Amino acid sequence: MPEIRVTPLGAGQDVGRSCILVSIAGKNVMLDCGMHMGFSDDRRFPDFSYITRSGRLTDFLDCVIISHFHLDHCGALPYFSEMVGYDGPIYMTQPTQAICPILLEDYRKIAVDKKGEANFFTSQMIKDCMKKVVAVHLHQTVQVDDELEIKAYYAGHVLGAAMFQIKVGSESVVYTGDYNMTPDRHLGAAWIDKCRPSLLITESTYATTIRDSKRCRERDFLKKVHETVERGGKVLIPVFALGRAQELCILLETFWERMDLKAPIYFSTGLTEKANHYYKLFIPWTNQKIRKTFVQRNMFEFKHIKAFDRAFADSPGPMVVFATPGMLHAGQSLQIFRKWAGNEKNMVIMPGYCVQGTVGHKILSGQRKLEMEGRQVLEVKMQVEYMSFSAHADAKGIMQLVGQAEPENVLLVHGEAKKMEFLKQKIEQEFRVNCYMPANGETVTLPTSPSIPVGISLGLLKREMAQGLLPDAKKPRLLHGTLIMKDSNFRLVSSEQALKELGLAEHQLRFTCRVHLHDTRKEQEMAMRVYSHLKSVLKDHCVQHLPDGSVTVESILVQAAAHSEDPGTKVLLVSWTYQDEELGSYLTSLLKKGLPQAS
Amino acid sequence: MCHVRMEQKTTAWKPSIWNNLGLSETLLAREYCLSGHPTLPCNVLKFKSTTIMLDCGLDMTSTLNFLPLPLVQSPRLSNLPGWSLKDGNAFLDKELKECSGHVFVDSVPEFCLPETELIDLSTVDVILISNYHCMMALPYITEHTGFTGTVYATEPTVQIGRLLMEELVNFIERVPKAQSASLWKNKDIQRLLPSPLKDAVEVSTWRRCYTMQEVNSALSKIQLVGYSQKIELFGAVQVTPLSSGYALGSSNWIIQSHYEKVSYVSGSSLLTTHPQPMDQASLKNSDVLILTGLTQIPTANPDSMVGEFCSNLALTVRNGGNVLVPCYPSGVIYDLLECLYQYIDSAGLSSIPFYFISPVANSSLEFSQIFAEWLCHNKQTKVYLPEPPFPHAELIQTNKLKHYPSIHGDFSNDFRQPCVVFTGHPSLRFGDVVHFMELWGKSSLNTVIFTEPDFSYLEALAPYQPLAMKCIYCPIDTRLNFIQVSKLLKEVQPLHVVCPEQYTQPPPAQSHRMDLMVDCQPPAMSYRRAEVLALPFKRRYEKIEIMPELADSLVPMEIKPGISLATVSAVLHTKDNKHVLQPPPRPTQPTGGKKRKRASDDIPDCKVLKPLLSGSIPVDQFVQTLEKHGFSDIKVEDTAKGHIVLLQEAETLIQIEEDSTHIICDDDEVLRVRLRDLVLKFLQKF
């Protein structure tokens, strides 16, 4: 029995470490290869030994697909390909391919240089890993091998984020990665056609949230930043270098210009300019408005936003600083946070989701006394604000996407179990499809029943369809033919053609039954009576009286003959071929009952 | 009454079904050829009940018959003498002007549209665009023929195509011309005119340029596609664009069903310039390959032309002259700028200003940098650094290349000579180029270098004669030449090739060059403007899906090694051009038989088909089988063609021959069925 199997190695009832194994029609595909920001031990990477303990990963996977450049979707890639060992193809979009190695290098530096981790992947490994990447363009059908094909759809979320359709024959799986159903300041909304996949694997970060309008959130954000700066405070916005950062920069840049504000805005790390340059080169991946106006004004050239220097953190006076990373788990954003946390005039705005175990998550859940390294306790007096700018679809958006794709089954990943439970019920009710939410390491098996494509000879098809057009064809008609199977080539042809192709002759099987009737009349008269009797009973059939005295019903022949011994008995010879057996046999039994008396 | 109504219903209902099923055109695909220009094609393909327009190129060579539109009042042009007939009749002198022995129409320039009468263009379902040069007639088609379909093109094709149209509209609209000449088009008058006006075709259908509003409306009908994207049309046909290597986003198209494949090859290139390389492999196994858009200058090598371009440019500038390069705002200009980027320092030209003047110059330069995925590998890798893919970004940054929307405004302040100017239009009939021809034409220090191959440079120059300026002809056409075509055809091996008639014979000027034509076996089928071609392929198969439940019930039987058969009885369902076979409905069991059935219920449905039989019956084994099943008293007689088996007791006779068996018995149904089943044991069903 064919089936689709799905096993999350990460992101099963959890956010972070996205890594989902899919088996479809004998092909194995790994979707994303992320790291978990909440852990720094073995658990930060997916457990690839699940795929194989001894063999080479390349033998067990047909391909790997990376949905976008966020580290919780690609952070384990060099470890997976270079340290565990995988040499097969890795597919991602071009912007992801461009930006992913930069974030990986960033991540490596923090882990090795700042935290002093040993046995981590090296810069060379990142390079070697990226050599295995094949770029995928939107809507292009990429043939991984003769049977397996993949296709990318626009997902919004971050620059170059894509949803992927994985297809073998008539079976398909769509994996959304992270996506956003509403356009934002720099990206468009996710879109997919009615591709009716056997299974849709969707993220569910905001499974229970219906977010208010984006405008309100933006106004709120600007108001909070403005108030803080006005009273001389400092605003820290932890972000990832690429993605939300650009959207918020565009927002602040236009606000500063409009309000003629003077407080400096900084962007940490030397990445800024480079990052913005990527956005300039990948304009076709941004939203409609930016694409339309980029010739006149490139939105990613900022006038008010300048590079940050570490020394600025101690300067007096108001300022706004964008610093990486976004969850306050390490690096510059955490350093600045420690410096500014003690002053109630300051503010930290968390613009995105924070994984459990990170400082970001702790302060957002209300913790105000943080235990730092060396048993030091940091008291947080600064204001802590959460603004959901993460570009994930909310519950409404997820339902919308399910409606667009019309899947036969849905599977939820990248969310919290409790919220998933709620969304699962909603999806099952509204769309009447099964919805699954496996935990990590748990396998969901979906039996599938793919139809078999064959070639039907046009002659046979036309003959059938012409028959189907007859007005009396209310009953479903049976098509009869022969399926010729040669290697993997399946053809359905008429029986006659099959015989001819195979060089075989038809064997005709014919029956002739003798029906004895007591009747003294002449044979010709008998035939006449048989004719009128059959004509009256078989109204829908073609009954004919031929000049030679015989009677035909369709292709069945009835002849009247004298009995060789008994002149009072006549013999009716009913003759038909095997193909007309039902009618022939019926006629025999009908005639056996005798002919009605002439009135 | 009732009967009549019934019949009307069925006849009204039949044709529409036939169309939906895609069978009305089953055995033939047709091609309607609407353009005679081999590099600006416009064909309509009717294939499996879909009507697909392949490109809609606009033949602009018609504008060569018109006087140039000067941006600045030109006393020379406005004082040209009117033309009069040999007998001195001067009634056309307002419309026709004479310049150095050539006659020109003094009017708003007009274009030669694709044929609109050959086929009702409102029936076109989709238009496939292969590159931005082949879509210039789009507004005429989508806005004025009742077209309601969809246009498919890649993003660079649309964006750059828009720029080309915008430039064209701008060039023509900014020089309003009061006069629109039409007298000369009268057939009787046209006959009296000198060549080439006399020979101009279909002048009555020539049209003025469209408006920006029409352009926007036309472009809004385009749906963007990516290379190798499979696009389903009505479930019957799948179309796919493939990289063609000629220009940014340029494509060839595959049009296929499950069993037939048409490849449409339009402007393609195997040279390594800036676009992504041509995808040749996907063209394999085509039934028909339609070949258009080959190089217009088969004898010129693009590489040596670029070399000549650079050296002539350097020579002129060193001597203190100016260089004028009439060009389109996108395409080869990117490659020329790249060559110059590498060349100017070594040639000592670093202080010479390069000007690029076009209303869309800035947009073209900007757009070229954001289409990384459509570029060749070398350029693609640049964006990973991240660096702009084209070096003209650096030329602009270092002020070596400056771009302006027109000669008015900033340009007049910045203008320094000697210099190099890239500007349009290559026909020299409109655009800023007209001004530079008037300005520099009188000095032999200056040079005009023709790089675009679309217009004959001699004809383009005709209204500017006499000229002192040097003219260099370096046509750079990177499209396939005939050697590359024959290599390509050997590689992809289409069953049939269809191409414009120009490609099936050597060029008229080089009639001895038998190598300058398409050479393939079987010989290519050729087409010309306004011709309808039946494409030579027969459809034999159609895809059908066997539902899993039905597939499970099939019993395959190996007939020969590697070949298995299964008889199929199933119900056919057809919807949206897709066919599905489902298992036959289970026979409904009679419910107890309390009610007496009407006699007619017993009459079997003669439409239930039984399989055909094949094989032969070995008499000895058959007799043994009969005996095993309790028949005795069996007698076998030999006949001329076989045997007769007699069951004397049952008064039954079985004639067995090589290909037939005849059972003759009394009306004993039980006996007959028993004998039937024993016979069937020896036969195979089909």
C-alpha cells in the first residue's frame, strides 16, 4: 500500500530546529535543517542518527530543501552535510543561498569565538556545504530525478522565503516553511495555487492569534519609540540582521523624516550595509510597491540610520539601536541590554518571537531578575515591550492558505502543542480533512491511493465518447479494452487492436441451439410468427426479417427448419457468438416458451 | 412536438461537448502565420482545441519609408522638395518629399501589424511571448481584436518590454506631427510611386503607434512565469518557457500534451553574453519544432564585430571626433558597455564621456542589476558577494557613463565633445538619434556605428544624405546562425521542422551560399505571411487515469516475456479535459423477488461488451477434459479444417477449427454453459 510518512526531527509541537523528514512514493526528502536557539547542548541540532545510524545520509535522502535563511531553518546545515556527511543536492532560493552563509558564519562566530565551543563547524565547512546548494527559482519545476520534482512558491516572511511543493506522480506534499499572508513594508504576501496536495505541512506559530491590523501595530511601535526618545531614554531593538530589521528600518526612516527627529538611529554589526545591498539586488523578491518605485528611490538606502560602534552604548542622550541577535541570547544585543537594563528611562522592544530558554523569552514572560553567567544577577528596570512584527501567518492566514491549496490532509509543525490542538480542531471542522500534529520523532503515516496514468488509444476513447453522447446513455456505460503493460509503459487499447499488435488471431466461439416447438405450420410462416413475436417483445432492439426467411435480432440469427423425423415439430435454430451470449441465451429461453397464438 | 424538441436539444448539445473533449481537432494541429518577418514572428497554433499565439512581433521596417521626426526644428528636413510624378503632376507633394533621389512619406511614422484577418483573434486563448523584442505588437492585439485571454511572459521580458514600448511612445508623442498622410496609400497611386514605396506590402493596414494607456492595459494582461514552470491550459495542454540565451528573460516554449510535443524556438543564442545559457536538452523528442528568430546577419561574427566596434570608436575619438551608436535601450548595449569598461583604460579613453540618452535609460540600467536569476553563471555569482552583476554600475559611479532622459535639460549643460553617445531609435526615424545625425552628419571627423541588425543601415541613412560623417556597420546579432542550427537540430532531433520560407533558401543577395539555409531531414516545412499550415503529426494516444480501486481489481497475465495484458471493463468519466476510469458499478442484487418483474427487465442490455477470445483448442486435451468432467460416448471426426467432436448422447456437436469453435446443441442451457466454460479454459480473453 503506498503511503506518505512524515517524521519531524525538530519543530514537532515546538518552535525551533525545524527539520522534517518526508517519505513520498519511495522518495525521502528532508525539509529544513535548523538549530534550536533554546539549547546549547546536543539538542540544539536535529538527531540525524534517526535517518541512519551506520550508513551514509546521502544513500537515504534524495534531497534536502531549505525554506528560508533563518537559523532555526538552516542553522544545522553545515553540521549535517560536512560533519555527519551528506553529499546530495540541497535546494533553496537564490536570496536564501546568498544570505544563509552569512548568518551561519555569524552564528559560528558567536558559538566558537564568544562562547568558546569546540567541535563546531568551521568557516570552510560552511563554504563546502554551500557548494552543494542548487538554486531554485519561483514556480520553476525542478526535476530532482526522473520521478521527484519540486516547485517553489512565494512565502513572504523574509527575503527569499519559499514554500515548496514536493511531487511524485500524482502524490504531492506542500511544505510552507514560515510564511506571511499579509504584505508588509518590504515583502509581499504568500501565495499558492489550488494545487490540491495529498498533504499540507504548515507552520502554526500563531495558531490561536488573530492579529490586529498592521497599521495599529506600527503606530504603537512608533509611539513607544518616540516617547522614549523624547524623555531622553535609549531604545534597544534586538533583531536578526536580515528580515524584520529592514522592515523596521524603513518604518523608522520614514517616521524620522516626517517628524524631523534628530536622535540618532544605529544599526549594529558591519552587516547592515551589506545586508541592505542584498535587498537592493533582490528587488524582485520584495513587495509590489518597492518593485515599482525602486528606480526612482531605492527603499533600502537609509539616510538616518548609521553604523553602530560599541562605544556609542555608553554615550549620554537618547538613541535607537538595532542590534543582533533577535532573541537576546548572545552577542551585541545582549551586551547592550546588560548596559541599559538598569535604567527605567530605557526601553527594549522585542519585535519577534523568542524561543524558550533565551533572555528574550524570560523578560517577555515577566521575569525581572535574570541570572547571568557567573551567578551574577541582572535586575531589569527598563521597560520591556513586545511588538509582534514577526511575519508569520496568524490563525486567519493559516486557514486562508489551507483554503487556497485545498489539501487532502494537513499536518502542523512549528508551533506550541496547546495552540496546535485548537487549530487542528478548527481545520478539521472547517475543511473536513484530517489534521495531524506529531511530536518530534513521532511518525505520521498517511495511506495514499494514487491513480495510475495510462495512455488510451484515441480510437477507443473516441468510440466510447461517441457512445456516451447517445441520449439513452443514462446508465454509466462500460468501456471495454485491453491494458498492455510493457516495462513501465501502460497502454489501453481496444481488444481488436491488442490482438493485432500481438500478432494474434481472434478465436470465434459460436453457439447454435435447437429449440423444438410443436407446430404444424410451414417454416416460412413460423419465421414470420417468430419475427412478429420478437418484434413485440424486444422493442428496443433491432429485429429484422431477412429475404432468405431468417430472422435477426441484432447479430443473432434465428432460422426455422422442419424436423427430420416429426412433421408436427419444427426446429428453431438460434445462433450467436460468445460476445452476444446474454441476448442469445435470453432469446433461446424466450422462444422455448413457445409462440403466442395468432389473434 | 415533443420529439422535435428532443432532437433539437441533442444537436445543440453535441458540438459543445465535442469541443470540450478536445477531439474536434484531434488529428491535426494547425499553424496560422500572421507575420512575414522571420525575427519578429507572430504565429497562431491550434492544438488540442486550444488556440495559442506564439509571439506578436511588430515589423518596424515600415518606418524607414517615413521622414525622420526631428526633436529640434531642422531647416534641412523642412525644406526638402515635394515629390511629383514623371508627368509633373505634383498633387502628392504635401505627402511625399524627396531627398537625394529617395522618396519619403512626410507623416507620423506607421508600423506594419501582424495579419488580423486570417483568424478571428478574439478566439486566441493565450499568447506566449519569447522575448521583449517579440512583443511590440501586443497592444494592437490585446486592445483591438476582442482578445480576452492571458499573456504569458517572464518578468524581465515584461519589464524591459515595457521600457521599449515606453521609449517608442515617448519618441513619437513628443514630436507631434500635424500631418497624417493617406493619399499615397491608395492602391492606384501606390503603383505609380518609386521603389521601395511601390513595393511596400499591406500599406492600408499600417497603423500609428499606440498610446501609453494601451500599453498599460496590454501589459496588465500578462501573467509572469519562470523558466521550467509548467503551466496547464484548460487541462489539455501544458506550456513551459525555457531559457533561450538571447536576452534577459528570453525564452523558447514547449507546448505539449501527454503524447505530443511542439517546441517553439524563437530568438536563441549559444554565445556566452549576459543572459542565462540556452536550455537545449528540454527541446528533445519534439514532434514538431517551429524555428524562428535566427541571426539576421549570418555572415557576421558577433565577436569580431565587437572588436571592430571598439577600434573604430577609439580611432574616431582619438582624432577628436564624436561617436554615435544608434541602439535600443536594453540588450546588446549592456554587452557593449561591459566591453568598453574593460577597454577604455587600455585604449586611453578614460577621459572621454559616454552618454546614454533615452527616456528609459535609468530604468534600463537599474533593472539590469536586479534580475540576477536570469543571468549567466558569472553574473549570478556576483550577487552573492553582494555586488551588482553588470560593471556599468561602476562606470556610472566613476562618472564615465552618464545617462539622461533626453537631450533637453541636464544634458545640454553637461555635454562635452568629443564623446560617445548611445541613443535610439536604431531606425534613425525618431528619438534623440535624429538630432545627433543632424548635428554631426556634416563632419567627417564623426562616426556613426550601427550595431543593431534590425534595419538596413543604408536605408536608415537615406534621408540624411549627403553625409560627411563616417558610417561603420558592425551588426551584432547573437542569435543562432545556420551552422549552430544544424548542430542543434542534430542534437534535439525533432521529427519535423517548420520555419519561415526565408530560411529554406539562401539569402537573395548570396544565392550561391547553400550553407546559409536550414538543412535538415525531412526538409523543413516553410510558411509565409497569411498562410495556414497543417502540422504533420498524428495524435494516437490520450492520457487517462485508472482509479486505484479499479487498478487493484485488474488481473495481469504475461503473454510474452516482458509483456503483460489485463482486460479492463470500466466506467469512463470525463471532466475538464481529463479522463478517468472507475470501477464498474456492482450489480444490484434482486431483492427477494416478491414482486414479479416486468418482462422487459429481463431483456439483457446488449451494450455489455464481452471480451474477444484468442488461442486455439488442442482436440486431444479437450476430449480428455470432457471425459474428466463426466462426458462419455465422445466421438472425434476429422474435417478439412479441423475436427468435430460429437457427444452422441446429448445430441451435441462441437466444431473445432484453428480460429473458431462452434457448439451446436439442444436448448439445454446448463449443458451449453458447461461446454462453454470448458472451451474457455483453453482460450485467452482480450
